[in-house]
Amino acid sequence: MKLVDFFKRTRTAPHTAPVARERLQILLAHERAVSGKSDLIAILQEEIMAVIAKHFPVEQEGIKVKMERGEVVSTLEVEVEIPTPMCPSFPLPAKPAPAEPACAAEAAEAAEAEMS
Amino acid sequence: MAKVLVVTSGKGGVGKTTSTAALGAALATAGKNVVLIDFDVGLRNLDLVMGAERRVVYDLINVVQGDAKLAQALIRDKRVPALHLLPASQTRDKDALSEEGVARVIAELREKFDWVICDSPAGIERGATLAMRHADVAIVVTNPEVSSVRDSDRMIGLLDSKTEKAEKGERVEKHLLITRFDAARAGRGEMLNVEDVLEILSIPLLGIIPESFEVLRASNLGSPVTLNNPMSAPARAYFDAAKRLNGEALDMTIPSDRKGLFGKLFGRRAA
């Protein structure tokens, strides 16, 4: 390496620490938001599960909780699968069809939650 | 009133065990009754760093499972009588640690000691969560480097949610310990500086331990750096950190081993 190169390199040595700081700030802002939210979803799933389980025998995998974040309104979607024999006796459509009863095997609820 | 302190970091190799040994020895020489617990089951190293590797008979798992009494497993330090070690098991795995068993051992240690210092394993699995479970105080060890800072942020989140205190709605007192800090490189903009790390993690600073060959030298010899060379820069930084843990308000400085020209020319070879 020539002497000139040595001086050029030390003079123009890039400051990498500010880049590290900026990358971390952006990453952690994102990760903190995400981890907070996924915790909330897990808690919701557990609590909803506890309430439903009082009335129906439901499986852990039978409950899906999703949150989608929109510009103005965010939606919270809760989908609960209940085994058909346990389904409450809603009057079935008066059809003589002997085939599979069309009882709603799935009770899906959608609640809208406004995010602050 | 005993305090349970966890030394944690998420990332491995940042200086948890070194810091546990150095701070424990500093607190013990200041007259406190101290016990260090190695929670790194299967990969124990605190015994080696403390120079007690040939004195291990019973370990944390034996005590947790009731196969040995606490008094049988505790190893008293030969240099500082107020310093004790409860080693981890090298042959078992972390599933052998039951939550109730750990709670019982910690409660028993609280009766006997002023400081119960838990050396956490790296990662966020069972060993690490059990080590922080009963903590009143936490030290998050961080290197001024992106992956270490990110992992520390994660650990701070866990300290605020997965500890006994957090579940009771209380707070674990958290402190940041920056290790392997190189003031010259930070000054040149090549390394995150202290302010950067503090701003990102936003927990109070306990100390800044400068990068130093003294740390390796001490671990080679099986002695905490605060006992091996108490006047060295990292040892002085650890002594200050220990005083802050005891509630003393000290100015934050970064001790240095930097020598004059004469020392630079001749010191290293003689050292």
C-alpha cells in the first residue's frame, strides 16, 4: 500500500457507528410494536378460549384470532370452530334433505376495534 | 434485606459470567455476604472463571431436586470468605430445573445472604427465564455492537413481563452494564458510543467496563478480575459498579490503563 493511500484511507474512514445507531433505532421501534401486539393477540386468544370453553368443548386450534391494522380502522377477527354435534339447536331449515345437516359448524364473529 | 440480582444479556459471549464473578467479588470484599448461582445448566463456566472447578461436588440441580443440602453444594471462596458459589450441573440439562425447586432454593439463599447473584445462560429459553424469575434487580450486559443491543432490548422486554415482580405488577430494577467498551474507537465514530446505547435501551447505566487484556488474564488464572488485579481499569470499573449497586452515587467514568509514552514503549512487555 502506498503512503498516499494510507493517508487517504484514514482521512476518509467512514463513520459506521451512526449507521449502526440508525439501523437499531428503526429495527427496535418495529420489534417493540410487533412483540407487544402479538402478546395481546395471545392473551385475547387465551381469554376468549376460556369463555367459549365454559359452553362448548373447543380445541386450542379451533380458535383463530387475527388483527389487521388499517389506516383509519383496524379489525379484530375471531373465528371459532365448534364440533357440529355440540352446536346449539338452532332450528334447521325445514328441508327434507337427509344429507348432512347444514348446521353452522363454524360460528364466526367479527368485531371491529378502533386502534388508538 | 437480601437482594436477588440476575446478570443477563440474551446474546452469548458479552461478559455475563465475567461480570458476575467480578461484581460478586467486589461486593464480597466490601463486606457483603454474596452467593453466585450458575444457571447455565449443561454448560457451566462460572466455577472455572472463579477457579473453583476442582471443588465442585454437588450442584444446583442436586439441591433443586433435594438430593443434596444447600450447605453441601455451596463452595466458599478461598480468597474472600464472604463469597460463595452454587455451581450448575455439567451433565444434566435445563429441564431438570423445576420452577418450584428453584423458588425454594432462592428463598433459602435469601435468608443467608445479602446478595444472591444469578448468572443467566445466553438465549431466552428455560434456563434464562428461570434465572430472572425471582430477581429484584437485573443487570443487562451489553457490548456496543448491534446484535448485542438488539438482544438486550429483548431481555428488557422479558424482565418487564416474565418475572415474578412483573406478574405482581411491580418492577424489576434494571441496570445497563456496557462491557468491552473502547473509548478511542467510539470517539472516532467506529463503535456505538455510550449515549447511543443508553438512548436506544433507555435504562439507567450501572457502569462502563473498558475492553482490556486484564479480563482474559484473570479468567486464564481462574480469578475474578476484581481480585486478580484490583487496580486494573476493568476492575476499577467493576468496583464502581458494585458501589452503585449498593446505592452510592458516583460520577460515571471510564477507567483507563492508558500509559504514558514510556509505558507504551516498555510497559506491555513487562506487564
